Amino acid sequence: LITEGIYSHSPGRGRLDLVKQVSHSTHKKLTACLQGQQGTDLDKRSKKLPLTILAQCMVEGAAVLGDDSLLGKMLTLCGETEEKLAQELLVFEFQIERDVVEPLYVLAEVEIPNIQKQRKHLAKLVLDMDSARTRWQQSSKSSSHPSNVQQGGAKSDSLREEMEETANRMEICRDQLSADMYNFMAKEIDYANYFQTLIEVQAEYHKKSLEILQSVLPQIKAHQEAWIEKPSYGKALEEHLAISGREIAFPIEACVTMLLECGMEEEGLFRVAPSASKLKKLKASLDCGVMDVQEYSADPHAIAGALKSYLRELPEPLMTFELYDEWIQASNVQDMDKRLQALLCTCEKLPADNLNNFRYLIKFLAKLTEHQDANKMTPGNIAIVLGPNLLWTHSEGNMTEMMTTMSLQIVGIVEPIIQHADWFFPGGSTERVVKTCSRTHTHTHTHTHKSVFSCEIWTHLSLLFLDIEFNLTGSYGSPVHTNHNSNYSSMPSPDMDQSERKQQHDQSRRPLSVATDNMMLEFYKKDG
């Protein structure tokens, strides 16, 4: 087959051309995949890599932002990671260039072209041999004539020697070409190994890159989880409290504290809609843990709207999905005393975080109703406008019909709780008689311990509740690196009148921040 291919367009010759074409194309495309400049010094090549440039940009950005910011920490970690990935890429490309790209180049541009050149040279030698043979044959015919025997014999011998020499050169070239073709065919497994090497080097590169990424991911996640300044709107209550180290959600506590000072006598509080732009701005600032006290002290409706929005945007209502049916059943009890007992029983089943925040909110709303002559917000009115933000159902259906029915039922739940807030959530050490639930239920949280025994009995419970305190835990005065983990227990309680609140503030006050101190100072100046 090889010998025949020397003289004609045989399958062997066609395969050689195909291999050259494929090798050349693969080399060209593979070279285009390399990000570094071929053949340059490794240091120079490293500096030109896009990953190296990206890493440098991130490190410089981290230096600008500083390690005190979360973005600064992320840029530092990511910049260092990208630099490591760039070094791995540099090693990978160097190996690919050495073990795959260059051998493919030699195959496509040196070895196969040499064979093709040898083939062309052989074809020329064949033509030369044919020409010499023709001339010798013609000379032999001429020398056979009697008149040209002596002269023709000498010329014929010379042509015959030329023909034999040309045939010998042709034979040597043909043997060389045959050897090259055999070698080419025998080395096909070596050529195939180039592509195996490509995959192996790629696998090793990606394996090392993955190890680098997996090693840094836990550090990135740790920084993210440790960062206390996370949005609170739309986040689960327990998640927000766990992250911030608080007992009362920041939007609830901040809004209530503000309303205690500037919104208790505002007519239609929680009913009158605030400016949409003001509300959006306030919610965004609370998400950052800050509040412009001077701006919003004159707009209590925006503060009330932000509080309503926070409650409504909770993934689960403050009064929980799980207890929805029990709340509704309790609201359907006709006898008021029994309804109160049923509501109390359900209330005591709330999770600790929900109970703390619900109690805090109810005590504030009860305080708000003390000013109902001025603000027109009776317990019933508050239950109508705020109740649907405290409790809703999972089920989907006709929204208008569902909201109408639910609102009526929720009024029967929230209104009596507000009216009897001190009975549901007593302050100090109080003894009362309670008809308990049908199952044993124990709930323990900071400052509070309740134990409920079997139904059908009346038990005197010594309930140790500390007076509910509207203490602002954390600073929402400074927009930079607010610490939500601080605990301040000297903020005014809704159970105090203005003089008591001021006296408590004067006796023991721990600073929250410059802005918060200024806020409180302005409030007390207004109080005289």
C-alpha cells in the first residue's frame, strides 16, 4: 500500500494529508485557548494573565475600602484566591504548551511536510529515471546500425550508466520514504497520547483549582455569617435575632421607640398611609441599621408604616402559621372569659422569639390606646388595621373574601389582647388564676418562666415577668458598622409616664451612639 502510494494518489497519501490538516487545525485552536503569551518569560507571562490583572484589581479595591467593611474583606479573600488560580493557570498552560501544543506543531509543520517533501523528491527521481531509460533505449537502437556501432556503443554505455545511477538514487529515496511512512504509522499511538496528555493536564489543573476554591469558600461564608449588618425586612425573625444577638427585632424596637416619643397622639396612626418615597427610604435605612431621627420624628406615619411593612414582610406571621387554626378557634368562642382563656392558652404556645416580640408590640399598642381620645385609635381600630399584618393563612383563594373574613376574626383576636395587655403580659411578680390548656406546656425564656398543667383544673401560677422594657439594643444613629449585639436596658418603658421615663433616663443611661443620644436629648428638651 505504501509503495503504491508513492506513485499515485493512494489512500495512504490521502490519510497523511488529513492528519496534517487535523493537527494544524487543532494546534491553531488550542493555541487560541491559551491566555498567556507563548514563549515569553514566565514572570512576564504571569503579569499578562487576565486572572492576575483581576486579582491585582481586587487587592487594590480592598485596600481602598479597608478590612473593616465586608466588601473589603471579600475583595481581599477573592483577590488572593484569583492570584492562586492565576499561578495554577500559568503552570497548566506551560505544561499544555510543552507537552501538547509544540508536539502538534512539529507533527503538522515538520514531520508530515518532510514526508511530503520526500514524496515530491521521489516523484522527480522517478521522472529522471524514466527520461534516462528512454534516452538509453533510443541510443541502443541507433548503435545497432552497422555504420554506428563503435560510436553508438560508447554513447549507449554512458546513458546506461546514467540510467543506473538515477535508478539507484530513486531506490534510495523510495526506501527512505517507505521508512518514514512506516515510522509515521507506528507513531500514531504517540500522536494520540498528545490528546490524552491534554485531558490529564486539564484534570489536574481543575482539581487543584477546585481545591483552592473549596478552601476559601468556608472563610467567605464565615465572614458573611459573622457580618451583623444584614437586611431585616423579609428575613425570618429567628434568623435576624440570631445574627444581631437581639431579643426584639431591630425594626420593631426602633419604630416603637420613636413612636413612643413622637407619635402617641398622632391621629390615625397605623391607619393613615405615609408617603411612599418616605416609607421606602425609611425601610432601606432600617435594613442598614440606621435611622435619620431628625427627619422622621416629624413623620410618625412613615414610622408606623415601616413597622407594619416589617410585620407583613415576615416569611411567617408573628403569630405563626402553626397556631393559625387555634387563634381562629379561640376568636370564635362567644363567652369573653373563655375566649380570653383560649387566647392566653394559644399565646403561651408561641415560640420564644415570637412571644417576646409579640408581647413587646402588644404592650406598646396598649400604651397607644391610652391616647385614643387624641389619636382616634381604639383597640378595635388598631386590630382592624394592624391585625392582618400579625396573622394570615397559608391557603390561597379569593383574596378579597379571605381578607374580609380573616379581618373580622382577627379583630376578635387582637382587640381583646390589646384591651387586656396587662393580664396577658403582666409586669413584675403577679399571681393570677388561669384555666389552662389540655396539654402540658412549658415555655422558658429570659426573665420569664411559665408552666401550664393539665386541663380541667385551676392553678395559681406565680408568673415572673419583668416589666416590659422598650430598650433599644444597638445603635441606629451611625450608618457605618452598626453594632447590633450591644444590649442597653435603660430605654423608656411604655408602662411609664413621661416624668418617670425622664427620671429613669437621668439616673442610668448608657450611650447608644451620637445620633441616638441627640435624638433622646431633643425629645427630652421638648418635654421641658
